[in-house]
Amino acid sequence: MINRLIQYRSSFELGNYLYKIASYGSMLLAILSLFLISGIEFILLSFSFNLLLAYLYTLKSVRKIPGMILLLLNNFIYIQIPILYMFSKGVEYNFQGFISTPNDDSFYYESMFTGSLFFIFCFLVLIFGLLVGNSVKFKKSLDVDQFKSPNTLYTWITIAFITFYFIFLDNSANVLARTEEISKGVNVFAFFFSDKTFQTIFPVLFFLIPIKSKKKSLTWFFFVLLLFFALNMQGASKASILLIFTAFFLTPIAIFYNENKNEVIWPCKQLFMFGIAISIPLFIFASLARELSGTGVTFSWELFSNLYSLVGEVDLGVISDLIFLRLSAIFNNFILIFSHYTKEVDFSYRLHFASYSWSSFLNLVLPGTPFPEAYVPTSQLFPKVLEQNVMESHLDNITLRQQANTQPYSFFGFLMIVFGGTLTMFLSFFSGMLFSLIYRLSSKVYFKAVLVFAFSVIFNSYAFEAGLQFIIITFLTSALMVFLLNFFDSFKFR
């Protein structure tokens, strides 16, 4: 039965298959650009960008870039599709889908082409930096640590249960805090057994444990997948399917792609199509659950059933626009930043933003709140940053949770605010090169997995300082989990 859902496949063959699909998908978007977009400059930009990516995905040197398999999915969903969507809407595109802006849409539309061109240029420069860093030769070949005992799998499963338990309690406490408008305490166990950390390294280290029975391995892998899918849904994650697919299936391929002998687990066609089919309904219901979590209304099965009965009455056009707007958040917000920060910007405000971000970061990593004036993360102060107003913390713990509206800056957007356009281009190149160098110098597989995860967090930049804190926590908690695995792996059971 389990073989009909998931199966072992070659990571190298799967990687090549995914690059092929990404290349064809990019060519399709290039063709659609000719029919859906009006305005010759927008047509040419979307067409040439997608065509260039379609070509790059065929190059072996690009395919070997660390974590590139994950990046191509990110490209397709959060860059290529939004570009096509935003360009096709043209002057009718709503830049204020999820945020109030200082100016009207026409103001931002004037910068759409030049902002998109700059974003694409920085993105390609980043890819070039990754390519250069990955081309550096090292004398020492990197090792892949293998566990010794097949029984280490049961240690991993035990950690899965522990993590699930503490994060389930933490999620429940979050919902209660928002519903009852009370302050939520820090759960130390939820800190050390982070579900994000577990989902990042479990699917990778799973394949370093000796296999007794492929059938049992597949069963346990799928069971843990379902366990954390349920946990993501409990946390009202609107991208549960995508997160699970990325963590459990794509990340191992990204790590082991250049190790031809490694097999990874991959979903069968039926499971893959089922996941696609339920992704949109789950997105809608998770969105509703998140909105209801602060109103006192319980998202019960009865409410779920009542909402489901109304699905046929929902305007599909409205739903599709809602989804595409959500996917466009990163690119949309960059255009907003570009529109304001290519104009004359007071250097003192750049320093103010950098200083606030640093103080906010220290609040996140140091005991207590040493800088209460920087309590609110920058992701919730995006409108103030656009208007270049003084950033202040006027919310307490309770109100902060009630009014949470986090906005992504994108890596390029953050650099634009702090350093301006010219330095953003140079820093994009050096950041890509540095990432590749650190990745190739890393000898631990779990460390590579966390690095790839860190790259995606920084690229989206939902508050740069919060991203850095998140990465530090992930490195620390992953080291703890790996220590536990190695400790129990050293025992010999008969």
C-alpha cells in the first residue's frame, strides 16, 4: 500500500527531471507573456527573463549550484508567476492588496518596469555569485556522515513525537492568547524542539540511517510527514502542502543531487496530484482559520462543513486573484520599496532603519527586552518604512499578536533601504558567492540543510532581524537534535 504513495528514487535522476520541468515551465510562461501582457517593454522583459531561466536550467554548472533545486521552485512561484500576473494586470494591478501604501497605484505603476528590471538584474547577479562560489576548487573532498545503527531511526521517530507534542501545545497556547487577548509565555521545550528545525533536517538525515527494510522506512517517513502536515495545519499555515513538499521531498534532492548513489523518497503521481488538488482549498480554509483565531470563533468541523457547502457559490476569479496576490507579496513589496528608495533618501533614515533592525535583533537574541523602543519587528512596520517615518514600538505582547501583519521586504529590498541601489547589486553578488563557499566548505549534511533553509529565509526577509534570529535558533536546535541522534547511534543493541 505504502509503495503506491511514496517510493525510493535516484536523487540525481529526480533532480534532472525537476530541472527539465522547470525549464519547460519557464518556456511556457515566456509564451504566455506574449498573449497575456500588453506593453512591449513588459512583454520583452517577462519573455526574455523566463526564456533565460529556461536556458540556465539546462546548464550543468547551474544545476550543481548548492540548493538550486529549491531556488528554482521559489523562482517559479514567487518571482516568475508574479511577474506574469502583475504585468498582465498592468494599470489595473492592485499594489495595496495586503497593505495600505502612502501613494496610489499609479505612483507605483510608474516604477513597475524599472523596479522589475532592477530586481531581475540583482537576481541574476546573485545567481552568478552562487555560480562563481561553487566553481572554486577545494583539495579536500567533503564527507557524508553516515549513522551506524538502523535502530537510530527509532530515535529519530521518538524526537518527532516529542517535537510534535511540544509544538502542538505551543500552537494551542498561541491560539488561546489571541482569542482571550492574554500574554503568552515562552515554552522552553518548544524552543529546543523546533518543528521548523525538525522538518529541515529530518528528511535529510533520514537517508543517512542504514535501512533494515525499505517498506518500514517508507512507512515511518510517511507517518512523520503526516504528523507534521497536521501540525502545520493546526498552526493555520496557508502553505502547508508547499512547506511539506519542500522539506520532505525537495530538500533531500537538493542536498544529495551531486551524490549519484543516494536514493531519496519521492511521492507517486497519485499522491502528487492529490496534493495539488487540495492545496487551494487548504489555503482558503487556513486563511479563514487564521482570521478567526483572534475573534473568539472556534474553527470546528461543523464550521468547516458549512463553509464547504458554500464553495460552489464562491467567485473563482476573486479566489484566484487572492492567491496570485499572496504569491506576489515579495515581488510586490520590492516594487513599493524601489518606488520610494530610488528617489532622494535622507541618509539619516537609512541609519535609523539599520539601527532599529539591529536593536530589534538584539531584543530577539538577548534575555529580556534590552531595547523596548524596538520591540515591534520591522516586518510589521513596513508602511512606516515606505513613508520613511520614525519606527516606534507602540504595541505590547498582546496587541502585537492581535494585529500581526508581517510583510516581506525581500533580500534586495532590505539592501535597497540600507545601502541604496549600487551597493545592492554588488552585495547580491558577494552574498551568493559567500553562500556557495560556506556550503562547499561544510562537511556536515545537517549543516548544509540548515544553510539552504537559511538562504530561503534571508531571500524572503520577513524582517531581516527576525530571519537572523530564526537561523541562529535553527542552527542551535539542529545541533541538539543531531547530538541526540549520534549519542544513541553509538549504542550497540542486540
